[in-house]
Amino acid sequence: MGFNELIDRLDHSASVQAAGISRGYGGPPLREVSVTAGLTRLRCASLLKPLYAWVSAARVPGARWRDLAEPAVVVSSNADTIGLWLGVGPRVILDDLCERTGVRWGLPNGDPSRFGSVEVTAAEVAAAYAVFAQAAAAGDPAACEVLGWMRQVSDSQAFGAREVTGSPETAVKCGWYGAPDETTLRTHVMALPPRTGARVTVIVAMTALPYTGARDRETYRTNVTQGLSVEDEHEKVAGEVLRGLMSTTLAELGHR
């Protein structure tokens, strides 16, 4: 199924993005693909946590860095992410990311302590992760450690990304959220299949899909407030779309 067919099946109020990059020294030429339908920028807080962890390593003492960065990546701990975000400083983290990757993201409007309000595109996320993955391939200690944590993310939080790539060793980071003032559920996936030699492949899929049933929204908010799992609801709303975006992106990249 191609991107056009996937997008045509969605409600007109849906927003989806996908992007992929495959590149590396000594291999085939660079290949990139991206598609956007709906909003041009989306919030996808959890997808950025490994990148925040990576660049924070140079500014936080080792033991303290691991105490915060590992749960931020492996179990998507917001509290530990905030520890890095505010401990290092939002502007410093984003400036360091730009220096390392060439991708610049702006501070959230209003309250800069809200790391989850940074707005991005799938193509930007893919570009940043391609640099991160190549840094790990070259032996960057912090990138290697963060990549290892991404391989520990449980399948219950991966929305089938490893099945799409065909490898249980795929490093992933996923996110899900539905704010009380939003009429969509946001669900996102970033995956790094095992590299071949020096060649790295990155795929990103981001969705904001309609979630307008009053009863469902109330139940969802109650579950979030009580700290209960809502991944199943995100799987129901977005799982098939995410996997379609990921598999199509891989096909367009010529990934085998």
C-alpha cells in the first residue's frame, strides 16, 4: 500500500507524517523519503527523549546522567526527562542538538519547562536520528549507550515497529498522548533497524488522529489521571496507520 492510499483512507481532520533516511559511508547513495498530510508540525515529546539524553551526557556527571537518561529512554519517564531538561537547560539542550545534528527546534511557547511542547516534523526527527545513529556506529560512547537502551524498550510500547522492520534488535522510541484540550490522540514511532556495516536506516511515523467520542475521551482522561495504561487505546486508534506508514517508508527506502 502506498502513501496516497493510506492517507486517502483517513478522516479529513487527521494529521500524519512519515519520513525515512538510509545512508552510510561506502554504501549506496543517500536515500530519503517523507510525506505530510494535515498539520505541518506536531508535538511528539517521547520521540525526542533519546536525543535529549544523548546530548546531555556531556553536561551531566556520568552516574547522575545514567540515573535520569536510562529511565527517560527505556520506560519513557517524564519525571527523569524533566530532570535532564531543566538540569541542563532547555535552550542548551536544543542548541547542542542543533550543533550536533544541524536540526534546530524552537523552545515551546509560554512555559519552556514543558519539554513535550516542542513542535517538529517527521523529516527533522529522521535527520537528527540519522546523525545520532552514525555517531553510535562510529563509537560515540553516549550514543552507543542510548542506542542500547532503545533496544530495551518493551514490545508492548513499540506498536509493532520491530515486526515491521523484521528484526527484534531494532531500537525504538515511541510516544502517545491525548491532551484534554485536543480532539486527537497523538501516537508516534521512531525505529532504527540494525545497521549493515556503516549504513544506518531511520524510519519515523507520527499521527494525530481524531478521538471525538465524549465517553471515550472522558474514560481516557480518567485513566491518564489515575496513572493507568492507555497504550491499548492508542493501538486501537493508530496502530494500523503507524505500521502502514512505517512499512511504506521502508519500502520506499528499498530496505530489505
